[in-house]
Amino acid sequence: MHLSMWTYPWDVQDQGLERLVADLRDRAGLNTVSLATSYHAGRFLQPRSPHQKAYFPEDGTVYFEPDEALWADREIKPLKARNVDERGDMLKALTDARAQTGMKVSCWTVCLHNTRLGMEHPDHVTRNAFGNPNYYNLCPSSPAARAYVTTLVQDVSTRYRPDMIELESPNFMGFAHEYHHEKDGVGLNAEDDFLLSLCFCDHCMARAGAAGVNAKGARETVGRFIAEMCAREIPEKQFPDFPEAGLDAFNAHEDLRAYLAWRSEPVTSLIAEIREAAHPETKVVLIDLADGWLGGVELEEAAGACDGVILCCYCMEPQAMSALFEKARGIVGPEKFLGVGLRVFYPEMENGDDLAERAQAAIAAGADGVNFYNYGLIPEKRLDWVRTATDRLA
């Protein structure tokens, strides 16, 4: 069974490789480390670090040594984090030590969520119905953005041969909570956020048009909805069955409904291209949410394009998780990997029993493994919560 913990390179550097293995393998009962190898900006409270209780990583960098020859003709290129030169290549350290530690290595790879690259390449980011850029989200319809992600995975998988690559954000992203110091005086509801997230960049318009979709009509419809939302005194729900009805919530708007159905095409085809570019011995899986359709992910198609999916079930109760994974297993089929992502956060989890109950619910309903979040963000004693979960799964 796949049992892993999402981990940052600076966590390994702060604790040391020997301590990391003792914590994850011996104390928590895990057999894999999922290391961030491409990541975005943030501010992290690091309760266990002896050096840095608050940490601000560089925005949009990679935590490995890129092969310059692979990137020579790419319009969008990665930036190696200073951390790698200053404190060492932790991906190399972990992959080199696999025979000694017995721990597999998975590359937690952020794909299109990259504000630094978005600012440098504004022609390749998602844009709303008014043409305004979302700098934090490279667009999956952009050929240059697609080449960036596929080369990224090709590079890391061929040079380091990780056991698995976990793809985060190879899709369209939401509007809220994706940037820094966001301001919203309107009080956006869920459908407002969704409408503002829909991309109508030149790449999407051309790609959808080539597929026979009236992208212009969809853009006009969404632009009208956004304008009306901005004019209201207080927020008002326009689609009563959103998001429960999925795409069908928009059935009354033919062009928009067709455009929303089309959005899965650039996402699915990008995932397939990533899988093709990766080393054949490295598994490629998608990290997604239960409502991934909001970002253009069609679960059956996405899982079919790679080796499986990890569904993050933050804030979900065990009964809901059981239903989700029974359904997901039926969708992705028996041969594909199906994992669950759980946060070891309080008060989302109050103790090890809470965590174990949710992990058991997912596994009993068809999941193949568990990823726990996150090694450096939780107090040391919560590793024992993870051990409670892994012992029960054993």
C-alpha cells in the first residue's frame, strides 16, 4: 500500500535525511516521501524547524538541477531555487538513498500554478471574460505552457527516476485564494468565483473554436453574468443547483454549456502528453479535488490519460469519503491507482483516531494508498496520529 507524506526540501534540510527517515518510516509507518520538486510562493509556519519558524520560499521555482539541453528551445523555462545550490539537492539525496532507506520517492510537481512565470509570460496565462490576466495560472491551452510542463516532467523523471510524479494544477484554477493579498468587497459566492475563473484567452478561444465550440458566445454570456454580479447591491445566487448539478447547472445557456464541456479537452490532453514525456518506469498521477470539474478535470478521462489520481479530501467526513471513493473507483476502473490526500491539521483532525477513521473509510471504499499533509507544517507529536492511521490500515 502506498503510504506517503508531502514534504518540502527545506524540511529535509532542517531535519536531516537520517531524522526524516526515522520520522516517516519508523515513527509514522510510511514507505514513501512525496517531495516538492516544483513549487509556488507562500508563507509557512514551520513548528519543527530549529532555524526558521516562518519560511517564505521563492516563487515558482524548481528544487532539482534542470538539464539545460532539454530547455534550450523552450519559450518558458524553469528557475532553479537558490535553496538547491545553498543547501543541496534533496531530490538527489532521497533517490540515491532508496536502496538504503527502503523508502520510495514521489515528486510533488506543481504544474501551471506559477505567478513568477505568469508575470514573465503574460501571453500564456488564463484570462477572464474581460481579458484580464490571472498571472498565477499558466493556461493549459497555451502551447508554450504545455511545453513547459511536459519538459519539466521529462527532465525530472529521466534524470532522477522517481517512483512516481504527482501532478498538481495541470488544469484551470479558481479565482479566489490563488494570489497574494486579495481584495473582494463584493462578497463573491461560489458561482461568482467560478465565472471569474473561466478562461477566454486567445489560446482557449482558438482551441475551442477549432473544436466547433462557440467560444465567443460563451465569453459574452459569462461577461454579462460578471457585469451583473458587480452591479448587485449584495450577492445573489443565479444558478440554484450550482455546484451540485455540475455542468448541467448551465443547461439554459447553450454556448456556455458547450464551452464548459470543452474545457476538459486541453486538461486531459496535457495530462496525456505529460505521461508520454515521462520516463516509462515512473508512474504519473494527478492530484485533484472531489469537485475537479470546476477546473476542467473530467475524472475518467484524466485518470485514463495517466496512471491514476489522488483525491484530496480535506474537511470531509468518513461517510462522505466512502461514497466518494466508491464512486471514484467505479469511474477510474480497477487498474488505475487511486489515492486519498488527508491533512494532519487541527481542528480538522482532533486526534489520531479521526485521521485513522478517514483513512480507513477511503481504503475500504477502494483507495490504494494515502498521502498525508504535511511533514514540516505539523508538530512532531502528530506523527503519532499518522502512525495510528497506518497501523489500522496494516
